[in-house]
Amino acid sequence: MSIGPGKYDAEATWVRRRTKASGVVLIVLGGDRGQGFSAQATLEITLSLPRLLRTIADEIEADIKRR
């Protein structure tokens, strides 16, 4: 979840701590608890996530079109 714990919150915590990051978004596809995501970030980063994720989606689509 973008606010509050998600299905994979423990894994997101591990990644965030291990990388000493200010934020992490973990997207799991076909995981043992099904598909889901967990986000942990400062408020500033959380507020920027929609724009960031749209940019990432655009980049993925552009990569696919180039193939």
C-alpha cells in the first residue's frame, strides 16, 4: 500500500534498511502471497510517486515499442 502496511511490508522494510534508502517501492508479481506492493517513504517522496511511476511506465512502453 502507498499509505500503511502492504502485503510485502516486511520485505520492503528489509530492502529500505539494507540500502539505507529514504524510500522504497516493492512490486511483487506472482509472489507467495499473490501480487501486491508495499511503499515506504518520506511524505515528500510519497507525494512524488504518481509522477515517478507514470514516468517509469512511459519508459517501459517505449522500451517495448523499440523491440
